[in-house]
Amino acid sequence: DAAVRDAAVAADAAPDAAGEVARAPEVEADGDETDLGPIALPALRWGDDDALDDAHGPAAPRLPAVAADGSAVLYAEIRPDMNRGNPNLALIIRDRADRVIDRHVVLPLSDDPRPPSRGAIAAANRWLAATHRRYRWRAMEDFGAVDLEGENRMARGPVRDGIEVIWSDAWLVVSDGDRILSARPHVDWVATPYALCPNCMEVCVQPSRIARVTSDLGHHLVFVDLTYASTDACNRVPENQHVVTW
């Protein structure tokens, strides 16, 4: 997700409502730092260099992240806010069955355009530290760039180490060469077309495509991020992020 990128744990953040600067607290991990895998303890900051871009300010290192045993995935969710673009952020954990098992709202979507307070960022980092002690978050492998300029119905998907992910006609398929690892319909991941007004014939259709795939192939897991094409006349559909296992 372009909204979440690599960032230093204690990077500067945007001023809060009181005009103070919110900074991510320095958090120490339990035990030896070397046992934490490819990433250090996740921490959140709120930067002011991209606060007016799609990112709306939040940054955390290398999300999504996967539990050391492959049991869960941690990711960030930012809801679209149409023309206002007000900042918002939730941190979410899904298990291997793709169920949301924990959620921490850093900043709810509201009419308030201000970034979160120092206290909200500190609370988010305490939550991240607590979940890290339980799950030992590690970096996920990125499948690489996906061509968003291609056809909406993707005939082929991104590939890594021979594993291919395809999203087409409401089916998510994971394959290894000619061998199908997972193939399941997900009609609920498709945006339902709707009329733009009660008495008009114009319909809002928002086709979906893969925006990003990350993986923990050692634990037979991929994390799929779907994005939706839209127009200014349509209500923007939020990105759809899911855990797929085999």
C-alpha cells in the first residue's frame, strides 16, 4: 500500500491539535534484538512531508508484517474520504482464516482534519509493542510491482519463486506452475454496481484488480491488496486486503 512505507522508528511527526510535535516513543523489544527477524519492532510516526498526499500522514515500517509462526498478519487501513481527504488510520490483525482478530483505531474517520494527538500515537505504539511481544512481527516478501495500467480483468498475476496469484471474475487463485494451491470465489470482494441516481440509467461500475501481493511462502501464506477503479461520480471503494493460505 502506498500509504504505508518504510520509516524510522523515531522520525518526526506532524503537529497535533495543541501544536505539539507527536513522536513515536522509543520502544525496547524483549530479549536480544537479533531474534526479531528481518524487521525491528514496528512503530508508528505521523510525518508532515506527505500529509496532503494519499498517505494522509501516517507511516510505519514495512507493513504488512507476518507473525513469526505465520499465524497472523498485521497491516494498516486508511479509508477513502472522497474530496475532503481527512486523515484516518487503523491497525488491523487478521488470522490465517482471514478473520479480523484485533484492531486498533489510531485516528477515526471524521469531520476533523487534524492529525492524531501525541497521546493517540503513543497508545498506538504501546499496542504495536504488545502485539509484537505476542507475534514477533517479521517482514513479508513483496511479489514486486503490479501494472495498474493493464486490463481490469487480469489474465495473469504477479509471480514470486514460481508462485502466481491471479484475481479474475471474483476468483482468487494461487498456483505453483500447473498445480493449484488455492482457488476460491470471493464475490464479497467485488464492488456491487449501483445507479448514480434513483431515476437515471447511469450505473457506477468499479472493477477491481490486484494492487500488491506480499507473502510468507514458508508458511504458505500471501496477503493480497485489491484496488478499485473509480470516477469522481462514484463513491470510492476502500482497498480490500486479505490473507490467503493453502
